[in-house]
Amino acid sequence: MKAKTVARHATEPTEPREQTAQSAQSAQSADADEAPASSAAGALGGELRRQRKLKGMSLDELASASSVSRAMISKIERGQSSPSTSILSKLVDALDTTVARLLGQETPPQDVVLMRADQQVVLVDAETGFSRRVLSPILPGRGLDFVMAEMPPKSDTGPLVAHTMPVEEYIYVLSGSLVVTVGATRAVLNASDAMYYRADVPHRFENEGRTACKYLIVISPVRG
């Protein structure tokens, strides 16, 4: 995937900067969907910071590229806040990375990779209870994500940004019912239903039912 073009700085600004009462209130309003950090989110924060610095981006540059406030990004990186699903999608796209790469460590190249249940990273959105279990190893040169997700009843991911570069997503519903909106298309998927779409347009997942919805999703860069 193609990284967004940003200005490069040799030095990193001191973080976090002090805010006036008015600017702090504005930041809280803009990022009202923040939640206390979990252990998985703490690890995510460290990797978010590492990848941001690897790309030579300051906090201000990442904030501008992702439309997530500088204050919120700083809290996430320091493990003081867990990003909502919507915020995480913005950060992933701005850094040209994947959720799996923010959650886990790269696996050395090998032909067979076994991932026991207790080795699979699970990220839970503290606000909605939406959980994602990463089922794919992080291999060098591979950008594919294989995830098992579970949405609680009456929950919503919120708007997920269009990917900068073309990305294909495949969904298979294991149980429950899932409403998927891709651009202007809205579809209701029930157990055993499957769906494919290009994710270079805004999209959204909702569970309007009374029971949890569990589904598999494969996220793959378009090749060729």
C-alpha cells in the first residue's frame, strides 16, 4: 500500500504539550470515543509510536494525516487510552499499515506457522465491546489480515475510512446477523452468508440484532 506523503522532521517535538482549558475541552469533544486502555491497547500504543517514528512522522503530522487529534494520539501511544474502532481505522490508513501489524510482532519467514489460542492477540473496543482476534501471522512482505470479529447486540463500528490504496475485504458470518454498508450499498448478512467488496470507499459494520454476531474477515491489498 502507498504511504501518504508527509513532511519529514529530523527532531520530534516534546510530548505532550500543555493545552489551555479551551483547547483541552475541544480535544476531548473531538475524541469523545476514547476509553481506558487495556493491556493489548498498551502494546498497540508502543507499536503505533514505533511505526510513526519509522516513517519519520511527528505527532502533528500523523494528526493531520489521520484527522485524529494530537492529544488523542499521544494518549494512545503512552497507553493511557484505547482507540475506538473508527479512530484505529484512521490511524492504520494514515500509517499505511494493518491492525494486525499494530497488535503483534513480525514472524520470521517460515513455511508453517502455528498460532495457539493463547498466542492470538485480541483487541476489544472498550466503548462498544467489539472484539477482534488476529488469526494471521505477520510475515515479511505480506499485508494480509485474517481476523475473527465479534460484535455485541445493538452495536456499531462507526464510520470506517476508505483505504488510501485499493484493498479487498471478504466477510463470512459465523453466527448472528451483520449489516455491512459499503459506500451507498447496504447489505444484511446472516449466518453462512459471505460478501466481497473493495474497501477504498467508506464502510461500516452494525449489529442490529439481539444476539452477538461473530464473523471472519480477510483484508488483503489488491495485487496486480
